[in-house]
Amino acid sequence: MSSSALVIGGGGGIGAAVCRRLSSDQHVVLTYLEHRERALSLAEQLTTSTRTAEAVRVMPPERLTPRAPLQALSAWVRCTR
Amino acid sequence: MHTVIFCAGGWSYPRLTDLTADGIRTEIDLNLVSALLVLREAARRVTDGGRVVLLSSAAAVVAPARQSVYAAAKAGLEAATRVAAKELAPRGITVNAVRPGATDTPTLRARTSERAIEAMARANAMQRLGTPDDVAGVVAMFLTPDAAWLTGTVLDATGGLL
């Protein structure tokens, strides 16, 4: 596994499908806002002896504020490998 | 970091007469400001030769009623995609967008009436809703070696919304 893929919104319906698609040959870091259980479950499903994935919560589940998107970027620090 | 996919997004169905500044800002933040900040970080952190794909929406071009803010945000995302493609091309990084039509997700089911969903399914040539895997396949296509010459494109993934 030579590289990482960051999927912003990986807990949603389309995002989760993208994560599944990419996980065969990349380490997947998926971020989520509203779909905590789905995201954590997905990361667990995608992690096997030959591939890895992790879910990162990017902001609190309350309504977004104008500054909230900045918090999403905290996920990047998890993607330096 | 080689690959970044931006799938975050969300919408509501406000009438023009019911728009508020706070509501507009919230939806613009979620769909456009986030995308622009992700593009900024991608420009800083994605390795040369990397791939960036953003999820737009058919709303950007078909102008569905009661989606003025969402449509505007996604149109802005598409414009930003093209600008980013130009800026990052010298490093061999491609930036593209996928424009799905109505896709059968839990969020769509939760926010949209059954009658409206049926109408959405009938609106495309394939006569059905897209599936998340339909869209993921198009995203994955942009990550293949064969797509290395594609950048700044917005590809419809709508089942033929003609």
C-alpha cells in the first residue's frame, strides 16, 4: 500500500462507496460529520490484514458556523503518511 | 498524500421567499467554503502527480426549484475545480469534478418525498436513480492512469439527464 487517500465526507452514501472502491490499493482516511456510526463501521470493515482505513471526526455535529469548515482541515494532519 | 476526494455536501429545500442570511451561509459553508479550503490544502499537501476529485451536483446546471443556494454553491465548486486544475497542472496534479444526478442514498430518502424521488428517477434516460456505486465508479475512473490527461473537467454521472 503505497499511498493514502483522503475522502472528505466518507460517512455519507456516495462517500462510503468511494472509500470501498479506493481501499483495495490505498490507505483510506475518511472524514465524517453526521454519520458517525456508519463511518466508524465502514473504517472497521475496510481494515483487514492487507489494507487499512480510519475514520476521523472533523467537527461537532451541531449546525455549521462560518468557521466550521476550517475545522475540517484538522483531518489533514492524519494523512501525512 | 496522493488522492483527495471531496464528497461532503448537503442541501435543503427552501423557497426563495424563505431564504435567510444564516441559512444561505450554512449551505454555502458546507458545499463551497469547505471545498475551497480542501482545494487549498490539496495544493499544499498533495504530492506531484496526485489526483483531486470533487463531487458537484446536477443541481449546478439543471436549476431545480427550491435549491437556489445548493445550485449556486455547486456551480461555484465547478468553477473552482477548473481554476485549481490550471494552478496545479504544472505539478502534474489533476483536478476534476463529478456531477451526479439524483442518487439513492439515505440522505436523499430522508429529505425528499417519495413522489419527488419517483420524478427524479424518471427524469434521466436510464429511468432510475443512480446508486452510490455508480458514482464511485466514475470517481475511481479519474484515478486511473488512463485519466492522466483529464483535468479541469466536470463529468456528468446522471444516467443521461438530457
